[in-house]
Amino acid sequence: MSQRLIIEPNKSILNLNLKEVWNYRELLWTLTYRDLRIKYAQTAIGFTWAFINPVITILILSFVFGTVAKVGTGNSEIPHLLYTTAGMCGWTYFSSLLSQAGNSIIGAQGMVKKIYFPRLIIPLSKALTAFIDLLVVLFCIALLMLYYQILPASSLIYLPFFLGVAVISGLAGGIWMSALTVRYRDFVQITPLLLRVGMYATPIAFPASAVPEKYQLLFYLNPMAGVVEGVRWSILGGDPPSSYIYVSFAIILLFLIFGVFYFNNVQRKMADIL
Amino acid sequence: MNDLLIQKKVIQNTTDDNLAIRVEHVSKKYELGMLASGTLYHTIWNTLDRLRGRNKRSAQEDNEFWALKDINFEIKRGEVIGIIGRNGAGKSTLLKVLSRITEPSSGRITINGRIASLLEVGTGFHPELSGRENIFLNGSILGMTRQEIKSKFDEIVDFSGVEKFLDTPVKRYSSGMYVRLAFAVAAHLEPEILIIDEVLSVGDAEFQKKCIGKMEGVAKSGRTVLFVSHNMGAVKTLTSKSILLSEGKLIDYDKTNIIINKYLTSFAGNQSSMFSPLPKNRKGSQAASFKDIFITNGANERIHSIISGIKVEIHFIINNNTKSTLEQCSIGFGLFSLENNMLFALKNDVIGKYFDVRPGENEFVVTLEKWPTSGGVLKYNVILNKGLETLDWIQECGTIDVDTGDFYGTGKVPAGNSQIVLVEQKWH
């Protein structure tokens, strides 16, 4: 006999139905493909845009912190430009996903109001699209290392782990923001503000050790601080990051778990709210 | 407790084999105020108020709106069921709950088999993408696998008739081409249960015919179909049984003929009124005046809306306010579209007939063997003359709701929204 489906009001907030998300994976690929096509296909210089944004940001940060403010990198052999790019590597996925995910469900409301599918597919498709930005920064790092003739540190074997944490933090933030923006439109304004503050509160263009000791715990409460430090350490080596990064990781994990539950709670009313 | 569970299971197993959908005690509540003003500010204040012990409960209950109230029904495999009701009766909410777009507030629905809904064709179409890309995009949004779309691709393109423009972005399509392509994708879904809402109201006449043909095919292929439409003709030809909804409640579930008749004769509170003249729109000496105007069907039952092609009698109740009989009177009835285009007029003097209006109440009736308009809301003026003198003249006297129906008795529904007047025709 064919499949049976029972529709009931979802009383238990613990019922996440993640298996269903997996069953809809083809839709996830299709939406990701659509996003990429639309983002780059219609512009005059196409895929080049994927480079312009991060490159400009890195140049500005490196100029302000490295050239003007003369913030050290903790290692004189590493040029500030490379240092900043490596720092950007941990931040870019998070920031790209957050800015796309916020409006993602409102943007797809035509679909949400007309067709059933696990709504989590929408922020997840943005999470796949955002990988492009991560790859672009990784590519920039490789280019710079070739140019400066610097070999990756032996800690490179930790890179997949720290990139994994970067992806998870992006996912956590993206899921939270997409659900919150549906519930409260205020987050359309809050998200860019949060990202702007976050970019300076995170040690992208300066080392975390430059922050005074009494602010360290507070500093690492920003989960992205640990992520950025970790990613940069695994690429460039140097002193291993402070043990405070575990605070960051614990916060990220909690954010992801609560984010998925919160999203699930909002998803049930999504079609009514939009 | 355990026994109860087992018992329930046994009952389900014996009946479920030929059951497609079972709906038990389903209700859906909307909280109007809460959802509309979903701002951070309100949530914070409400939470603070609750913490301080101020109870806002009663204010919230005022804003509750039950779109569905305790709905129960069962649909067997292969049945094609119509859902009928006036605007706001809960039809769309019921379909939304069945297709899982929104969750019921209480109750339980069991669905056996793969379900797909067509609440609007072209959902997820992206204007920048080509026709080819949109077929894949839309197909997978509707729940088809890539493999399925591939195997049906040629058929879909063929049905839509846009093969020449497959690689053109759909934003360059005419609206007709757009709809044809969108419907073509949807029509090639092969779920066991299909939910359709008003999709037939799109496209040109030619294409609508094609769609209805396809729907009939679907209906005959043994699939279960739930069909919502204001097009009574389509409901009548496509469905065997129907559900009548009114104000969120299931009024009846029976053979479509019976349900349509019930729909016509029932009056819903939110319906516009047939006789509602405004004093400022009224002119004339008022020596005699219209007291009421209503419609009956062929069986002399009072009806509150009309289906094209049915027999209609319009009753004019006229009060003679003088003490003497007014001779040689005539009644005029002019029907207009909402855009103020006159459709036709009925007048007894043009066919050489006059009435005498006696003191007190009089009733005059005009019979139309086949109501000659397609679906929509229409308005009318009436006038009462005695010779050249105007006794009562009411502009915008009220509105008449018409649903599109099988005017020609062929099962083919007159298509196109631009066609309002239907004319009998004989071809040789």
C-alpha cells in the first residue's frame, strides 16, 4: 500500500521531522541552482561579482587596521593582507548566509503560501549558495600565499574542523534570522546592523590577543571570535588560539539546536503570518 | 487504554483500504490581531503585561476567527469531490489544511497516498529563467523527482505548445503562454490524490477546453480529486459528490446535484443582498413602489444565486400606495455589470403587455427559461411606469450573484472572463 500521512496539530515542539527535509533534498538542489543562476547569470560581469565584494572588504580592513592603525599580526613574517584574508575566511560564510537568509522566506512567500514542503529547505538552500563566497575567499588565500611564498602551517589538518564550525555557525545564524524575520519584520533592519557590529567585534583584521585580558571572556562570548581565530590559526599557524574558543563553540552548538526548534515552531504558522 | 488503541487500529485497517481521505473534527482558528501586528514591540509589551499579571485574554478572544469548525468527512479512493461555498465559507482554508500549507488547530486528517495540490498554477516560476529551467524548477516544487520530469518533459512541452520558446526567459512570454506552460507542468503530476483550486479560470477558451479535457482524464483514471471552483458547470460535469461549506461549517455532503441546489437556496450571512435600495437612488412619485424583489428557480424555490442556463423567475412585489387601481403600468428591469455596462433589459410594454396595479400588495413575475449570463456579480436597476409617468425608479437596487454553469447543456462550460452574455445558437 502507498504511503499514509496523518495531519494533526503539532503539539510537541520536539517533533522536528528532519527526515522529511532529507526526502525533499531534490527541491533543495533545485532551489540552490535557481539562486545561483539568478544571482550571476543576469549581470554583465557574471561570476566576477562573487570576487569583488570580499576583495574590497578585505582591502579596506587591511588598510585601516594594518596600514593606518598599524595593528600587529603577532608574527612579523605574515603580511597583514594575508592575515586579514585568513581572518575573513572564518567570517565570510557566516555573514553571507545571514544577510541572505533573513529575507529568504519572505522572498519565497509565493511558494510558502501555495505549496507544502519543509520550510527549512529555504534557509538550507541559502546555506548551499553561500559556499560560493567561502570558496572565493579560500581561493584568494591560496593566491596570496603563492604570491608571498608562504607555506601553510602544519596545523592545516585542523582546517576542515574549523571550517566545519564556521559552517555550523552560519547555519545557526541563518536559521535563526530566517525564522525571526518572518515573525518580526524588525529583523530586516537588525540583521545588517548586527553584521556591521560583528565585523568589528570579531578579530578579523586584528589578533584576539590584542584585546585586554579582562575583556577576553566577554570577547569570546561572540561565538564568531573563536571561529575566526581557529580558521586563521589552522592556515597560518602561530600560537594556538586561547582556550576560550570552547566557550564560542558551546554557544554555537546551543544556538543551532535552539534555532532548529524555534524555526520549527514558527514554520507551523508561517503560511498564516506571511 | 491499550485496548482502546488496538480497537481503533482494527477499525482503521478494515475501512482504510478504499479510503483516500478521512477528516475528523478538524477546526482552524486564526488570531486576527496577533498575527497582523507581529512586531517585536507588541511581543515585548504583551510579555511584560503577562508578567505583571494583567490578563489580556479577553481582548484576544475577540480577535479569534474560526475559518473551519469541526469538519468531518471521508472520501473514497477514485472519487472526484467538489467543494462548494460562497466566498469566505472556508473552502480555501480546508484545501490549505489538507495540503499541509497550514496546520489545523485541532482534529485529525488521514491521507492515504501521495498528495499534490494545485492551488495556483505557476507557483515558483521565476521570470528570469527559461521555459526549460522553469519546467524543472516548478516540477520539483510540486513534488516531482528529476527523473519523473525528464520522462515527461516532451509531453509537457507538447501540451503547453511553447516549444519554440523553450530557451527564452519566461518574462518574455505572453501571459497566455506563461499560464499554458505552468498548467502543463501541473497537469502532468501523477499523485494519487489531487487538490485543485480554481485553476480553470485562467487562459484562453481554447486552452481551458484542453484543461477540462485533461481534468476529466485525471478524474477517470481512478485518482482521487478534490475540486474547488465557482464554476458550477465544471463542478457539475467533473464531480459526482460535493461538500457544501458555509461559514466554516460543513452543511452537507451529498450528490453534486443536490448540493448545488442546496447552495442556491441557502442564504449566507455575508452575501450581498438582492434587494437593498438606497433612498438617494430612488426617484418617482411613489404612488406605487417596489417593496421586494426576489428570484425563484424552476421548482418555485427561492434562490440566492443563479447558475447560467437554469430557469429563473424574478418576482416583483409592488405596493400601490393610493386607494385606486393604477392601470397600464409597466415594469422595467435592467441588468448591468459592475463596470456599468448594460447587459440586457426586461420590460413588459415592449412585448405589448401591461399590468393593473391594484391597491395594496401586488406580485408580478417574469420568467426566463435560461438565465443568459456567465458567472460574476451583477447589479440591476428597476423602474415602474404608468404611461410616461415614473412611479418608482431605483438605480443600483441590489446585486445578483451568478455562477458559471452548463448553459448549452453539452457539459462544455462557456469559457473566458470577458464573455458575459450567453446566447442560444443553432449551427447548420
